[in-house]
Amino acid sequence: MIDWKDKREFWIAGARIADPGAERMRVGSVCVQRGTVTEIVWQKSVDTDLPVLEAERFVLAPGFIDVHAHLREPGFEDKETIETGTAAAAAGGYTALLCMANTNPAIDDPSVVEYLGRRAALVGHCRLYIAGALTKGLQGEIINEYGLLKRAGVSALSDDGRWVTNSQVMRSALEYANQHDLPVIAHCEDTFLTQSSLMNEGYHATRLGLRGSPAAAEEIAVSRDIMLASLTGAHLHVAHVSTAGAVDLIRRARKRGVRVTAEATPHHFSLTDESLRTFDSNFKMNPPLRTRDDVEAMKAGLRDGTIDAIATDHAPHSFDEKEVEFQVAPFGIIGLETAVGLAFTELLGRNVLSLYQLVEKFSLNPRRIVHLPDIKIEEGEMANLSILDPVAEWIVDPPSFRSHSRNTPFGGYRLTGRPIGVLNNGQVHWSVPS
């Protein structure tokens, strides 16, 4: 067996090349030499002295990027670190991710941005992009110096986990962010309606005797932020959409020309609030799992382009934090190593999206959300590639995860489709034995 990990020059032969940036999907073979695509031939086989990865069952795509991940460093390294989080991303088929600002200290100062950049250069397994805090200390009161943060290296702004309740502060933030060509990623939740809530408000919350979060809490927040985006002309990105009403609001706003984009998570298009019947805290997340109608709305929004991207909202927590009474357990689950498999199973396998559309949601569209240039699979370009097997059957095994945490509701799930490996920065990372 070839040890692909150490190979710097080789062919990937006979793969389906799905390249939305170049607007093509066809069978071909790609030669990679020292991190660069040096040759592409549109045929299944090649005559070469270099090692050949036979890839007829595989899909080759521009590198996937997750635009919503919590790496917990600095301040919460017992949950995740840049090293373990980026290793999980590479194992999950990603060549890049955007980390959120709710660390300790928050990413509200250029020095924190610079620290993260240095750490990623030393121990990272994929490219790290950084979301700076929208407001000082994530408090929703005073906006940050976005120009300084951008010069330090941030690609987006977000108080993720907290909605800016003051409309004037949010308006100013959008105006200032627009001047610096930075998208604002919003966690849309009217917290006055969700205080002490533990799950979605509805039948199952009533049956379980748990306080619920109404769909209206998300929809009110989405509506206000869309109005402010329309007023300012700024780019608003709605994180982890979870309700049918929110999807409809975004759809109508886009038709009016408002600069609004959106993401959905695999758990919000795969699971419903019925999953909480066992009081397993790994199903406890914010926004909460919603109803079957909401799940179908997520799929419809992905299908018609209302929802641009699939993101994980990777939120690691330690075993001790989650293994407590449901009421006191923190919200959040990990997702970097299951997202691709769930998308292949729930979206491709159920004919919600085509393979080409799926790649768009993981690669092209997320990069455009954070105003990054497109990646294309072309001769002379750096090899930034995700290798996928759409028909591989596998069982989710949390103990084998690269993430530092194990808080997933999908342990033991049988999925069809998974990442095989990634090529990035001249390195090859395999998700499964080659």
C-alpha cells in the first residue's frame, strides 16, 4: 500500500471533478506536485511514473470551508484548541474554517487576532480565518474598531451566541462593517422571549415539562436585522437558521435585493425536537431542534438557494459539562467530523440537492459569504482540494474523533458518504486509512 501521507507528487485519477467556481462537473485526472495542480486531463486513466490514487468512485472538489466553528482557544482549551479543532476539520473534509469570537478574552482586539494567527501557523491542520467580535466584550453596547481588526486579519464580525438587542448599536455596526467590506454574522434570537428556555416551544416541550423557545424569537430577530441590512446596505449573514418563518423572511428579503445570506446546520436539517424525549443533553443546542415542518423548510431553503451554505456551529463541551442534569447542561454539539456525512445522507441521498449543489454549499458559497476569492481546480493553482466518497457507508464513532470533545448526538448513526482526505498547503490529510 502506498503511504500517501508523505507523497508530494502524484495523480488523482478518474475522479468526478465538481468545480462550481469553474462551472463544471466532469470526470478527469489531476496531477499534484508539491502542493500545486500541474496538469489536468479529462480522462479516467493516466500513463505516468508517478504514484496514482485510483479515484473512480470519488469526488474531487474545491476545498470545503466551515464558516461557523468554535475552537474555544483562548480560554477554554479543556473543550477544544486550534490544534485539535483544525485536525477535526481536516478529518471532516475541510481545508479551512472560520472561528467565532466568543473566547476568553473575546476576539475584540488585534492582539488576540494576531495570537490566533501565530497559533494556527504553528499547529493548525487547515487554514484558519477569524471572526472578530462585533461589540466590545460581546456585550452588545460598544462597537469595535473594525478597521484595526481587519488589518490584524479578521474576515467577518460576529457576537455569535448573543444577539445585539440595541437596534441603534446594530445599525452602527452594520454601517461601519460595510465601510470595511466585512460581513456581519448574526445569531438571531430575541432573548427576552427565550429566557430559561431549554428546547423548542411546542408539543414535545409541553410533554416533557420543559420551558420552550418559540420560533417567533428567531423570526423577530431575523426580521429586525434584515430591516437594518436593507437600511444600511450592509451584508448580513444569518447564522444557523432553524425555523420555517425565518427561511421565508430571508427568501422574501433576497427577492427585494437585500444583502442577506444564510446558513443551515446538519442537525437542523436532520433532527427534530422529538429527539429530546430521552433528555440526552447532546441534543440540547441553541437554536434548538425544531419541528418536522421546520426541517422540511430548511431543506426547501437549501434547494432553492435561500440558504446559501452548510455550516457546523461546531460547539465543543467537555464530558463533565454535558454529563449532568439536562436543565444545567450547556447548549451545543460538535459537528466538524459528521457534517459531510450527514449532508450526503440527508440531502444527496434523499434527492434534496444534487452533488453539484452540495459542493456549492460547502465550498463556493461559504467562501463568498466571508468575501474570499473562489477556489478553482485549474492548472497552475494551489491544490486546495477535498476528496469525497459519496457511497461509502460508515458508522459515527465519537471515540475516534480528532476533536478534543465528544458531544455529538450522532454517535452510532449509520451514514452514507464521507470525506476521504484533503490537500492543503502542500500537505495531505487522510480522514480514513488510504
